[in-house]
Amino acid sequence: MADYKTIKGTKIQNYTTDPDNPLTGQVWYNETDQVLKVNTGPIVGTWATGGDLNTARYQLAGAGTQTAALGFGGVTTPPVTRRAETESYNGTSWTEVNDLNTARDALGAAGTQTAALGFGGTAPTLTPVITGITESWNGTSWTEVNDLNTARFSLAGAGADNTSALAIGGSLPPSTGVTESWNGTSWTEVNDLNTARQQLSVIGIQTAALAFGGLDPSPASTGATESWNGTSWTEVNDLNTASRFKAGAGTQTAGLAFGGENPSPGPTQGILTESWNGTSWTEVNDMSVAKKQHGGAGTQPAALAFGGENAGAAQLAATEEWGETGGNKTITSS
């Protein structure tokens, strides 16, 4: 059998890290990872259909990954009915599990499928209807824990689990930039967003988050993006298209923003997807189903979008999965 040098006319090179701009088909050995790698071409991402939610709804929250996600809360119409349903996704289908203790919509979320946090929102049985209620999920059931210091709705959250999270922005009303940090027991107010807003999206963890889009006090949809370093927010490059009611997935340095409502209706309403590389946003392939006020989970190369409503205000059960091909891949022996 011919070896690589005979076929390509060159030896396989060793690198301590992956080369910056490998050619398509180039093979190398990564000494740090101790694996053989190949560049399979430019990275291309597309959306594919996943399993539908059992309960179609919008203004719901999401946590977890593409193959182990949690969707909870939300609202259905008509009549306006705030939901407590929680559903678990295994990469193929959704299964109903134990409900939230307090039905609500427009809430924030953080964590994983087995350790999630839901906070804030609007609830039908409370006076006032805007709430700071926080609930912690242990993989089986929800437990009410300490409330947010500032009750609000249309906020967003970030965090690795149910012991470390951020609650960001929202509406009192009016729009606010209030940020609170969760330590597993209680919330502490920290530094505000530079741009107060509601209906925003946030990705990342308690010490490294990214907030983008939303409705600012103008009121107008914004593309403003801010990065959190564990202490304060810094303005970075805006989304290419100002939008609110988006969902997101990923980290502070590698994220995805998808769906939402643009300021000007048009053929891209509700389907735009943008990818974040830690510095700037790039438009990538559109969603298949236009949606806003939907749930999001996952990572930049493997995101999940579910529920929401379309331009006609019809609630959705549709789920879409984002996948990427190309890039540097590890070669494994058969």
C-alpha cells in the first residue's frame, strides 16, 4: 500500500498546535493532543429538522446541549395561558418531565439538562404578575429557591449549572441593564449592562458571557453586543442585523445567534443566523422555519432551536438542529 509521502509527495508534519491556515486535504500530527488530523475543507453550517415539542409555545426558556436539552415555561394562545411544562430532549425527541412550581413565560435560564435554573418572568397567579421567583432543577424536579433582587421579565441568563449563573437585563418596565450573579444560594447585584434592554439573548457562563440584541429604551431593536469578564460589561462589535427575541448557543468566544424579529419585516424575518468568533459576527445559513421568542441550547457547532412563534403569531413546536461540516478533524483508525 502506498504511504502518504508517495501519494502527496511530502511527509506528514508535526505541530504543537493546529496550523493556522491548512490546505483542504492537508494531514498533520498534533503533538499536544497526540492525534493525527486532517483539514476537510471550509466550515459550513446548516439547520436540520429535529423532533417537535409536545406542547407548542413561545417565550419559553432553554438549557443544556443539542443532545441533552431542557425546555420549560412559556405561553400559549388563545386564551393567554402561561405554562409550567418542562420537556427533556435526547437528540431525537422531547419527553414531558416534572413541571415548574410556578407557571410563567419570558423567564431567564441557565445550566444543563440535569442542573438548570429558571428565574424571573411573568406568572398568572401572582400580584404583581412580574416575578423574581427562582427555581432549581436537579434532573428530576424543580425546587423554589431565593428570588431575584429585582423582579423582571424578558430577561436572559447564562451559567454552567444551577450553582453559578447570571440574570441579565429585562423589563421592570422599563428596560433595565440590571445584572445579578447566583452563587447557588442567593442573588447578588453586580455591574449593569452598558445598554439597558429587554428581549435580549445571552450565552456563556457566570464569569465569561456575551449579551446581544434586544429592545433598548428607545424603544428600538438593537444589535448591541457586550462581553462580560466576571466583573463588568464591555461593548464589542454589533450583530450585523439589529434584532430582538433571538435565541443563542455557545460561549463568549464561539457563539451562534438565530431567529428573532428584525426592525424591518422582509424575507429574512425570523430565519437569520449569525456566528460569533470572539471578535465579530458573520451571517451564515438561515433557519428553515422562521421563529422568534423561541428556546435555544447547545454550542456553536451543535446548537438547538425549539418552540417560539412565527410572523403570524402562531405558536410552534418545531425543533431545529444546527450542525457544521469541514474544518480540522481527528483521524481515527477503524
